[in-house]
Amino acid sequence: MLSITEENYLKSIYKIAESDGIPVSTNSVAARMQTTAASVTDMIKRLSDKELLEYEKYHGVQLTEQGSRVATQLIRKHRLWEVFLTDQLGFRWDEVHDIAEELEHIQSPQLIERLDRFLGHPRFDPHGDPIPDANGHWEHRQQVLLSELLPGQAGIVTGVNDHSPAFLQYLQQLGLTLGARISLQETVAYDQSLQVVIEYGAPQNLSDKVARNLYVHPSAE
Amino acid sequence: MLSITEENYLKSIYKIAESDGIPVSTNSVAARMQTTAASVTDMIKRLSDKELLEYEKYHGVQLTEQGSRVATQLIRKHRLWEVFLTDQLGFRWDEVHDIAEELEHIQSPQLIERLDRFLGHPRFDPHGDPIPDANGHWEHRQQVLLSELLPGQAGIVTGVNDHSPAFLQYLQQLGLTLGARISLQETVAYDQSLQVVIEYGAPQNLSDKVARNLYVHPSAE
DNA sequence: ATATTTTTTTTGACTTGCCTAAAAATTTAT
DNA sequence: ATAAATTTTTAGGCAAGTCAAAAAAAATAT
């Protein structure tokens, strides 16, 4: 049985590897876990003893098959709970992360399989992130960042890159929730901001920061 | 913020006080928590420093108002999750205790209020135990042990005194689930066993052990 | 190629929660 | 009222997880 702390380290390492590649550095883990490099070195040794990751001194870590499985199951649990919180309990998409962060550590595998069935085997969470199946596999959706669209193109909102409540609340306010249609009129060279139309509303301007944190599925104009 | 361990101590102390009265002895806590008296003394000091209980050396402990509130809220959370697990996810009444034991430590008060609403503000859990409201109050049902019924009387099953899976499974098999009607024909002097009829079935015999662990609401014969 | 900066590890120490063994206090029995 | 038994506390120690400070290794700059 792994402690909650050990589970959190594995999940962080998994996510860092996903975005930055392997090997995963001590410092990057420390930054993500909001702790010190010394603590990370300590934990890495323990997880290596348990064969959840491979560790070469001074050269970072890499999850083993087993460590990877733990991480993806945590992600599965996290995302299923997020679906429960929004779809069944009526939470907003910007409220569910912290609660799911706790719920993902509940141990019963039976609970998760029943929850999955109860929710109708959802394949994406409230932020559009894919939910791994019981074997850790998930489907990858065809999506691009809004900032990658060309003027004249349109897309359907499929996910976010920044999961912060502030960003999610702003998107909600703009009507840019999952499934919303957005079409790009033109880009402003001066600041890379975009002139867009959301769901056939009035044209408006979105910053490049927003554009670089929103995923869309390109669709016909 | 309290640790899961601290919360579990408070809940244990609350339950011991409920059944044995106050003050609660170090040894009784050690027995319930499956740990040693030395560990209990240790923890008691910490909880006393946090003003969750009053502690007089060698003379046991008593929860403060604040400690009591923590304990009843834990019980509230535990029982609400049990309702969720049986009513929504389809678990049997003998399967839910251990999972709820983990879920009760999830911290969000908002989550519990929404869960309560989602479940329709249930007042009793799957074992017939009352669910405290947000203020820690609950309604007490008029019930007696089956062993206290007199021959000729009947009752409706309202709860159990022994929550072990073995007992719950046996009751299920007998058809003695919540709401079932049972009527007492006669008591056997030799071993205090009972001759009963469950839901108008064939007469059968129940041990005094069963009778002392099953609550019924007396009803007309 | 050497010096400087950055990253990582080691060291020593702290807290929480647990244990065993021994000592102290209380309760029970005579 | 004293002895015996029980309960509780103290003392000392261990493992997990944390930190700051110092040392070591690696990466970068000149």
C-alpha cells in the first residue's frame, strides 16, 4: 500500500514526463510538489526501492511500468470523480479539482468501477481531459490550440491547457465552455491577440494568453 | 486542519462515550483503535493542546464542544457516503463500511451539503443508524432490541447493533433487512433463542445473539 | 580549460505517529 | 489497611516525511 504522499509524487512525475519528456529532474518534481529538492531525493530513493521508478543519481528518474500504472489509475480516479462532482452534484468546472485531488486517493477498485458505470463510462472529464480506462489507455482527441488556428477557420472548444479556476471562470463568462463554437476572424500582429466570434455573438478580442491555453477541434467555417 | 489519525481518535472517543459514558479511559480508546495505551496517551495530549478534549491525568478524557462537533460531522459524512454507496452505486449494506471509513475524511463541507441534497436529505443510513444534520443533531427512533419483545408481539426491523459483515450477510439471507416485519411466537427458556415468523414465512428459530443485535420498532401483531 | 553557476545529494534535525519496557498511580481484593 | 492487580504514564526509540545548510557533481560560460 502506497501512502498518499507517494501517490502524489508518482502522479507528478508522470505529468512532468508527459510534458517535458524523460528523464524527470529532481528540481522539476520539487517545483511541482511545492517542496525542496532534498525531500524529493529522499522520496525518489524510497520509490526506487519499491521499483516504482528507475533512478540514476544526478540524472533524474523514469517511472517503471508499475509506477506508470499507479499514476494513470490516479488520473482515472481523479477525472471520474470530477465528472461525478459536476454532472451529479452540480459543481462548476472551476470548483472540482481540489476535491477530486482528495477523492483520487480512496483505495477501493470496486468503488471506481461502480462509479464509472454509474456515470455511464464517460471518456472525458469536465475540462475535456481524457479518462483512462481500467487498463490505463485513453483515446486522444484531435485538437489544436486556438492560437494555432488560421484566420477564417473555426473550432469547437474541446479542452484547456491552463486548469486554474481564474481561467476557467473567465472562459465560462465568455461562453467558451466545452462544445462551444468559436471562429477566428483575424489576428492582431501588434500583440498576437485574436478577433473572434463566439457562438455567433458579437465579435470580440481574446489575448494570446487565452489562445495558447484553449484547445479546439477545427471545424468548417 | 486535523490529520486523519486525529479525526479517527475523536470519532472513537465520541463513540465510546456514547456507549460507556464519560470519562473515556485510555485503555478503551487503545482497544477500539487497535493500538497501545502509550500511543493513546501521546495523542490525547496533542488533542488536549488543540482543545478538542479535556484531559486529567489518570482520569480519562472528555470531548469539548469543538471535539464533539468534529466527531458528529465525521459520523454525518460516513453515513451519507454509505447511503450513496448503497442507493446510487448498488453496494450491499455489508460492503459499505470500509469505503465510507475512507470517504469520511474528505474535507470539503460544500461537498457534503451537495451530497446530502443529491441523496434527498436521508435521515438514516443503510444500517438504520440516524444521520446527524449539519448542526450535529439527529432524530432518535423508537426502537427496542428484538430480545426485548414479548411473545405475541411483532416489530419492523429498524437497525442493527452489530455492524459486522458476517452478521449483516446473515440477516440479508434471513430476509431481515430494514423494514422487514418479524413477529415473535415464543422464547425458548433453555437457550433464550426465539421462535419467530419473518414476513409471514415459515416459523424459524433465531439465537439470542441475533436477538440482542437487531433493533425493531414494535408494531401491532 | 578553467571558473562560475546550477543542480543534486548529503547531513543533521524536526514533527507525527507508532512501539516496547519500565515506572507510577489507581483500583480491587483480602 | 495493605497487598495485588490493573491502568496509565514516562522514557527511549523507530519510520515517514519534512526542512535548511553544506558538500558534491554537472552544466554553462568565458
